[in-house]
Amino acid sequence: MPKVIKSEAYVIQKINYIHANPVRKQYVKSPEDWVWSSANGESKIKVESVL
């Protein structure tokens, strides 16, 4: 069921959760190491700021 985004803190929590997924799966040691993550500043995927 979709959740309503009610606050900036909620958005940040969800972004951090998504960034941590490859770490939880032990694909990488830190979110920045995942090539296709917006946490990686050198990723070819460019994301506009949501905040």
C-alpha cells in the first residue's frame, strides 16, 4: 500500500533505505560503491534534488 510523504524526514528515511539495499545484500560495502546508485556521485544516473 502506498504511503503519503508527510515530511522531509520521511523522504530522507526512504532515500537512505534505498541506498542501503545493495549493502544489506552484501553486493558492496557502502552505498557509494554501487554503480547505479544516486549515492554514488560518479554514477551515470543523474537525479534532481528532492529536497
